[in-house]
Amino acid sequence: MPATRPRLYAHPFSSYSQKALIALYENQIPFDYRNLEDALASAEWSALWPMRRFPVLVDGARTVFEATSIIEHLDVHHPGPVKLIPEDRDAALEVRMLDRFFDNYVSTPQQKVVLDRLRPEADRDARGVEDARAMLETAYDWLEPHMAGREWAAGSAFSLADCAAAPFLFYADWTHPIDERYAHVRAYRERLLARPSFKRAVDEARPYRPYFPLGAPDRD
């Protein structure tokens, strides 16, 4: 790949943007942050990816979309001391599986609840929101014994799975609070918040908390 700085088109308050940012911050990869609050950056992003979903990474001649793929790309082309995807294929399989768990069973239902609030009241999907909350509860219930005795999602090493878990559990707890009976999940969320890479992403997003459709709680 060319020796140019990659450009990340992202929004600081976006969970999927934060997922990619964590990977960049973990390995202190130099990059140009194209904040989509900026009109010019937003126009560039729209031209790059007509689906209008973020983040998008441009690295030389290559454009990479989807946060997981961006982290995979960084692992190959901008490796650093924190190996977010293990070399061992069995270990990597678990990391990727857990990444999909956090995407599909934490982030997807969390966003269903939030996006429904943005609809006109007559168009809201009460049954869909109820089902999404039930999915979040099931996800917390599965994750609780999984995290017993573990520091990070896939074991003792911080990985791609934790890049996903950090923002998704962060916003999930705002949307459908993690009950006290899920002590291991709550402790894991606290460890993620203490991780410098995620703490930086959370701090960068603070000015945008009024954007949260459900009303951001007065806590992290």
C-alpha cells in the first residue's frame, strides 16, 4: 500500500465509527480524521459510498467500508503492537464470531430502539422495539456467564471483538440498561470504558450527546 496517511470518514458519536477509531488509537496509527460534521468531508464521503453509512476508510487507492473490514485492513496494512486479530486461526475464529455477536445481537437491536424514536409517532413500531429490547436482554443473559473469569471478550488479549463490544455495550446500556444481575457484563463495560483508546473516543463524542434520541443519561 502507498505510504500515505489513511483517511477515516466518521462521526465521533457513531458507535461504528468508534469501533474503527479504537483500532486506530490502540496502535497509534497516524490518520486524517474526516469528521462528518464538516460539510466538505460529508460531501466527499457521500461520493465515496452512496450507501451513506460510516465509517469509511480511504488508504491509497483502496476504499474500505464497514468497521470490521476497516479493522481487518489496518491489521494487514498498518500492523502495530496490539494484535487485534490473532495469528492462530482458531483464536481468530472466536474473535470474529464474537465480533458478529456484538454487531448483530447488541448493536442491531440497540439501534432499532433508537431509530424508532426518530420516526413520526404514527409510524413507530412498538412490537419491533419490544422484540429489540428482548434481544438485548437475551444478549446480556448470554454474555454474563461468557465473561465470568475473562478480562476481554475472547480471553486475556484485547481484540477486534472488544473494539465492537465497547461502543455497542456503551450505547446499549443507555438504551436498555444492563441490570445489576449481570455483574460480569457491567464489570466488562467498565473495563472497556477505562481502556485509553475507548476513553478517548468517548471523550471526543461528548459534545454530541444531545443528538441521542432517547436522551443521554448523565453518566458514561
